[in-house]
Amino acid sequence: MLMSHQPTTPSSSAYRRAQDYVQERPLWRVPNVEMLTKRTLALRVVLLMAFLSFAGRLWYLQVYNHQRFEAAARLNRVRRVPLPPPRGIIFDRNGKVLATSRCVYNVAIVPAALPDDRREEVLRRLAFLLRKSPQEVTDVFDATLGRPFEPVTIAENVDARTVVAVEENRPRLPGVLIVTHIARNYVNGRFAAHLLGHIGEVTQEELDRRKSRDVRSGDLVGKLGVERQFDAYLIGARGSELVEVNASGQPVRTIGRVPQKPGRSVFLTIDASLQRAAEDGLNATGRPGAVAVVNVRNGDVLALASKPDFDPNQFGNRIPTEVWRALNEDKRHPLYNRAIAGLNPPGSTFKLMTAIAGLERGAITPHTPYVCPGGLHVGRYFKRCWKVHGACDLYKAIAASCDVYFYHISRRIGPDAIANVAKRFGLGQKTGIDLAGEAAGLIPTPAWKKKRWKQEWFGGDTLNMSIGQGYVQTTPLQMACMTAAIANGGTFYRPHLLKKVVADKGKLVMRYEPQGRSTHTDLRFIDLVRQGMRDAVIAPGGTAHVMNMPQVTVAGKTGSAEDARTAKSHAWFVCFAPYENPQLALCVMLEAAGHGGTEAAPIARKILEVAFQKNRPCAVGAPRRMKMTAWDAVVVGAIDQFGILCRRFSREQ
């Protein structure tokens, strides 16, 4: 039987006792209200300060440093890749390209995108793909650190096979990029290497000297030759490219681009055809030497060659160590520009200065005779001539290069008179060509010897000086400019390589204006010397018969300079052409080659054959067509011989 459940209720007495207990002893009691108030206040202050600190920090990060952190965040996503500008093009005087730029591929690493824990792995893998040692890649990477978000070039001008290999391994090469780079391209290789020069990575010293924001560490600048001299025109202005990258640092897309501004084009005074002829002539001899060809009317340098040479394409950001070592250890010194810095005694080519000095001082006339018995007694010594010439006047002395004749002149006028004329014609000082590295040379005087060597000047010093020996030191360019001053009647023009600078769309930036000065020499004396130079080519006994050409009339002077450092003498030859209306002058010098008439003059002949070949524009200006036939050459030769006979007849009278 089910029974209903009824809740039990406490008895009334127990319930009342419990209520009384609760009322007398409450469950929660505040023993000290004042203390509780202080603690509550302190807690509120702490909470308020914490909130204010949090809010201040939030404001500092989100408002005050908003731009900074936004830029940092953007850099994590966007890379600004610098775009070096193409250097300006270098042309010869006729618009032929000598140096330009070409696109190449470089392998680079963005340091910020290269994980530290995978650094060695990535560099080792990259070294394998580049066919280099891991240490070599590591050294290059460590040496160029500084800007974490700019690519560090590891390998330059890599081939297509390497580009494909790197691209295929992109997922395993975080931070590695293939960068398009603009490299210098010397289209003819070694052609005009000393003249054009080369480029290289800017050094810290150069950065300090430039004080220009346009050039930064890692940029390529001119290091030698024209590249260095006119770097301000050629360098251009850099650009940049904004590239979005992923978490691995690999480019995803290009966001923006600031285009580069190419450098300006530089037109040189060089005639590429004459330059080629000069270099081919030097190469054929296989000896160190130099050639300088100048325009006698304005100082334009038409050719400037030096051998041995180098390939400027081998120079870039970093020239290979083995190539640099080979160039520096080569005993023939291929980096040495002999055309402007090669100092050697000029030999008999210097006799032209002695002749002018003798004429100015009245020591001789064109018909003053001296007998050459093969030498001259100087005290107890017999100073020899290179052969017995017999009776000589000024014309024969220049044509046959008689040493004794000039010994007599120098003994009458002294060394200071010779030095005065030589310096007026640009010797013993820099010519001022717009090319770094030029040597000044030396024209000695008694005062110089006393100061330099603490010794007295002797008579033998004067004799040596009169024939371009002893202490006399000149460069091929100086001798070419001296010859040009004789050819044009006594004006020394400063030689120059720059013709004009052209900006975009052919806008002319600047054009070089010739700079000349007078040598203050009587034109009559210069004419007499020029006649002697012409006789050297056409007169019996002349030392430059190889220059008797059908295309053009030539006046020249040979030289063979003895040098204690070499067994053979240095071969020199200077000349100008045409004789009646001079347009260009040149100098050829071959080290330790022998006689100037047989070794140096044939090179000059090849250059003049190119300069005055039929239907070729003349290098000095307006087109000139040579119409001289073989019969014309015979007639001109007969007229020249008749003139020689007339001068001899008037002398005998």
C-alpha cells in the first residue's frame, strides 16, 4: 500500500534558536570600514594607471610611430629594388659606337629575406648552382652587407643555364633573386682600351671625394680614361622598382617603377679608322709602343694608341682575381698608357728644337756649313755621330740627322736657349689633355741639375741635350703636339679628346672650343725647319724615304734614342701632312726597337694611307678627295728635287 510522503519540518523551537544565532553572528562582517575604503581606492588607482599605460603605449605605437611601423610592415611585403641607370654611349667623331651598355643577369640575395637558421644551407646550395666554392659565396655575401633590404650581388653576368637552374630551385633558395643588370659593353674589346678606360665599383674614398647623393656604395663609376674623365656626363640618374614579395622573400608582382635616366652621350675627337690603323701597326711589331695623332688646326686628338693593352670588358663590379694578378705581374705593364705617360729620350726628333733655337740666336743660317767627320772631339773624348756625313747645311743636317751639326749649334747657344724653345713648344710640361695620368716629362737646365743632383753642368750634357739624349724625357703625345705647332706655323693647341656632349633627343649640352697659344717663334725659322723635314723624305741621304707617298706629301723626322735600360735604341718618328697645307701631325714610338726610319716610320705610313685614302672624308673636317696619280707623284718629286738643287746652288754661290 502506497503511502504519501510529507516533508518534515523542524520543530518550532529549533528553528527559532537558529534564527537567533544568525542574527547575533552574521556570516559576513566588516570589522574596519575605513581600512576597506583605503584598499579599494588603492586598487582603483592601480587599475587606472595600468589602463593609462596601456592606452599610452597603444597611442605611441598606433599614432606617434604610425609611419615608422607602417614603413617597416610595408618593407616586409614590398622591396624597393634600385635600378642603376645605363651609362651614356661613347662615340667617335663620325658617330661610330665605341662603348655602350647591355643587359645582363646577376644572382643576388636580399639579406632580410634569408632565414638565419638556413643561411649556410642556402649559400651552400647557391654556390653549387653557380659552380663556386661555398667559402667564396660566403665571403662575397659577408663583405657587402649593410642594407638588409637591398639585393647583394653574388654573381654577375651569369649565363642562361645558370638562370634556369636558380629559377628551378627558387623554393629552396629563400631570399635569392635573379636581377637584371646593365653592364658596360666595349663593342670592340681591346680597341682603344687605354683611351676609353673602364668602370668599377665606387670606393669609400671616391664617395668621400665626390660628396654627391647621386652616387652610393655599390654603384659603378669610371675608373680610367674617358670613362673617368667624363663620368659626370656618362653616369646618368638611378631609378627604382617596387616589388611585392611573399613570406619567403620571392617576388610576386611589380607595384611601381621609377625609370632610370640614361647618361649623356659623349662624342670624342677620335677617328676610329685612324685608331684602328695605329693599333694594327703597333700590334704587327709585337713591341711596346705608342702612337699619337693630332689635328694641327685645333688640337683634336685623332688617335691615341698604346701597346700592350687590356680588355676593359673584364672590369666590372669585381674583376676576377686571377685576371687582376696577371695584369699587374706582366712585365710589359699593359695598364700603362705609354701615349701620355711613357717617358723616354726623344732622340733625333728633338733636333728640330735645337735648330729653331740656333736660328733664333743667330748662331746659324740655313746655309751655315759644318763638316761631320763622324764625330766631334770633346776634351779627351770623341763623341761619335751615327755615320760620316761630310759637309752639311741645316737642311741636310735635319734630313740626314747629323749629330755633329747640332753639337756645333748647342756649343754656340748653350742649354738654356734650347730649353727655352722646347718649353715654348710644349715639352717639359703637361700638354693639358683631358685625360688623367699624363706625365710632364723633363727638359733639363744647369739650374735643374744643380738642384736635383747637386752637380755642375758639363759640356757633354749640352751635346746630349741637343740631340734629345741625356736627361731629356718626353711622351709621344708631347712630340706630336710639338710637330703640330711646327706644321701650323707656331701655334700650340691644347690636345683634347672631347668633341661634344649630347643629351636625349640630340640636344647639345656642350661643345669643346679649341684652346691655343702662340709659341712666339718667327715663321721664317719654322719654314726652314719644315723644309728640312721635307728633305728627310725626298732628298738623297734622307732618313725617312719610306714616307715618300703618292697619296700625300709628307714632312718628317726620324729618331733613335739610346737608353741605358735597353740593349736597342727606342725608335721615334714624327711627321705632318700634307706638306703644303698641313692637316694632321703624328708621333710613333717603339721601345727598344731600333732605328726610327725602319721601325716607326712604316707605322706612320699606314696611318697616313688610311687618313688620305681616296674617297674618304678627311679626319680634320671637310671631305677631301685625293686625285694624285702615279705620274703626278713623279712630277711632284721632280719639283722637290729641283728645289733642293736650287738651295744647294744658292748656298755655293
